[in-house]
Amino acid sequence: MRRRPFDVLLAVSVGLVLAFLLLPLLALFLRIAPRDLLSQLTSEVAVDALVVSLKTSLIAHAAVLLVGTPAAYLLATRRFRGRSLMLTLVELPLVLPPAVAGIALFAAFGRAGLLGDTLDAAGISIPFTQTAVVFAVVFVSSPFYVRLGVSAFEAVDPRLLEASRTLGAGPSRTFFRVALPLAGGGLSAASALAFARGLGEFGATIMFAGSLQGVTQTLPLAIYAQLDLDFDVALALGAFLVVVSVAVLLTVKLLPSWTRFTSISLGPSARFDSS
Amino acid sequence: MRKLALALAVLAGAGCGGPAGGGDSDDHPTVFGASSLTDVLPKIDPDATYNFAGSDDLAAQIQQGAPADVFAAASPKYPDELYGDGKVDKPVVFATNKLVLIVPKANPAGIHSVNDLRGRDVKLVVGAAGVPVGDYTRTLLDDMGATDVLDQVVSEEDDVKGVVGKVALGEADAGFVYVTDVEPVAEKVTAIQLPTSAQAQIRYEIAVVESAPHHDAAHAFVEEVLGADGRSALSAAGFGLP
């Protein structure tokens, strides 16, 4: 009986957390009628932003998967000097404020930046282009994928990889036929979370890529730009991104191997701000 | 249900974040000011709490019930709209401004006039339509018969600081800003004057917010801005006076 006040305290805390987190999201949907939501989503600004976001996110995500998967595999399966330093460096962009990412991208790839002259000589100009959006998205989303990917590969029983090799499979065959399928659930979850993070990218994009409808104005930038011009469009785009986020979460939760995997991988990443 | 109501009350109180301020600083008003006033207003009253952003964003925040005391906007449009909705007292013109074209000191695109903006690969940054500096820019180009230079726009910024920053960084080739934005970045940019005949009348309006939490302080602030000290500070910052 003496524990009851404590239990009540715990229950109230959970209630407050849920109310605080869900109320604004719920309010978003209550503020706009479903029919208006759909009509606003087909407005020119919204459609342009959807196309820009989809295109840049898919290109960025392809790059992240292609390079991030082997990188995560190496970091997960080999032990070498500097490994933990490398893991920490990969995590750094996760805790970095997005505005810092934007100014850092300018410092590196801008016209007046570190590689500015080299890129200029090659006739390449990155700021204010869709390439710049892709850069910003890769910069903020790839650490998510690589970090969670390392955890996914680490969760694969090393004896299975060993067995594959002793049975005569080469390293690449072991990677493609054993490690990749076994880590598949975790990697898919990592991929979904990284994609969602990239889709929501705002700070680095608005600085490094600017905001131009149909070129660099992604969904989050369109919400910001429409806030004062047409609040309903901003609301509709916001509601749309909530739906996409819910879909991503459901995908992650419904991936079968993800459940036994959460305890390992969400530990270090749960505190990472995805604003 | 009561818990939900409580949460709502907490949210309503905290909802507007940053500049809300405590109820204890009775004699210090919370001022929502246009970005272009960032440097000058604190010189007139260093003790007020400031929230600087695009006038349109600030108007939207006040419309949504942000606890502002004073609204100082870079255009008559937003204060007049809020006045029409009964959200602010009658606005008063307190300063005027004009547009200039700025280019990075190195001037990589070799721009010396609005006509040069038509060159190939010129990266022009402007305020977005609906943002005062963006609307003034479009009016000016329209008056000059030069709206085609808008084809060179690589970014439409949500406030004037975005335009200034990207040109000062040397990443954009040119941008239209207020003459009063040039001084803080004078070492990094060159200002090109624009024909007076094409200059739109840029008037700044100030108004006390109807639901001001610090009503007396708000009135005192507006008096100060309109008074001798305010006028000399505005003038020193490059503003015109009404």
C-alpha cells in the first residue's frame, strides 16, 4: 500500500509526457479540415516542395546506403586502433546544431570555402543548387544510418561469419550472403530512421542551399516560407510530414528482427536530437 | 479532462517561447521588431526584451497571440492589418528606409548596376514575396522595367538578414537590402545606389499591442522611439525620418 503514491506519481509523469508530446500533433490535425488538407496539398507550392524533397531525399538516401553499409560493416566487424575515435566522429554530426552544419558546409564547399577554388576550376558550383540540398541531407542523415548500421552488424553472431569463412566463402560472399541478410532488419530500420531525418532537414538546407520554390525549397522550408503567406498550406504540409513520420515509425516497429534489436541500438541513439 | 486542461494552460503560457519574459519585469516591454531594426532599437532602449524577425513572421506570431507589447514593422502593411483586426493600437510611422544593391567586396560577377544582374550565372538573392524587403524589391524592379533579373534568383530569403549574410559570405553575387543593413557588414560588401525615381516609399510603423502585458512600458517605449533620442539614433543608423 505504501507504494501507491509513488505509482501515481509515475503514472502522472507518463500522462504529462504523452500529453505534451501528442497535444501539438493532434492540434495540427484539429486545426484543418481533412478536405482542406488535401486541397492545400495539391497547391503549387506544396507539390513543388514534395517533388524537391522526394528527389533530393532519394538521391541522398541512395548515396547513404551505398557508402554507409560497407562502412558500418567494417566498423562493426574489425577491431583496430582508432576505431572508437572513428565511431565518435561519425556520431558528431548527430549532436551538432543544424545551423552549424549549414555554415560548415559553406566553409568546406562554398565558393569562398576550403574546396572552393578546386571546385571552381572544375566548373562546379554547389551552394544554392539541388546538389547542395543533397549534401545537407547526407550530412545530417548518414550518421544515423552508419551508427545504427554498426549496431545492426554487431548484433550478428560473429560465429556465423566465422563459419561462412571456414566453409570457403570469401569475404565479399560472406558479406552479401550472411552478414547482410542477418543484419537486414536492423539495417532497414536504420535506413527508415535516416530517411525520415533527412526528409525533415531544415537548418543546414536553408543556409547552404537557400530556399527557391521548385529548386531548393524542400517540405520543411516550404512550411517556414508559407507560415506567414498561407498558414493553411503550412498546416497541411506539417500534417503530411506527421503522417510520413508515423509511417516510418510503423515500418521500423513492424520489421520483425527490429524488436530483438532495439535494446542494443536505440540505447546510444535515443538521446540524439532529430530536430 | 482536468489534466488536459491544465496541460493546455501550461502550453498556452509557454507556447510562444523565447521572448515571453516573466511578469516581474513590469517596466521593460517585450518588443517585436523587424530584422532591419536589430541594431538600432537596443540603442534606443537597452532594457527592453527584443524579438527580431521578418515583420510578416512577427505579425503572424502576434496574430497567434504571442505576448508582445510593441510591434515595430518594416512596412505599414502588417501593423495596419493587425490594427484592422483590433490586435494593435493605431500604428504610427517612425522611420523611412530605402533599398540598395549589395555585392561582395571582391565582386566576382562584376556588378555595377541593376543591368549587370542580367549576366550569365549571376547568383542573386532576394527577400521572398510576402516579406517586406522582397515585396519592395519586386516593386522597384517593376518600376525599373527589370523584373527579368528575377530569373537570376538562387534563393528567396525569409528575412533581410538572410540576404545580407549570403552576400557578405561571398556565396551570392548580389542582393537587394535596406541601406541601413550595409553599415554592420561594410567591410565585406559594396553598396550600389539605386535610382531615386524607382524607390518605393519604405515606411516603418510602430504600434502598441492591444493585449500588451506591460501596457504602460509599451507606451513609454513608443514615445521614446518617436522622441528626440529615438530620432537621432535612427538617423545615425541611416534611417530617414518622417
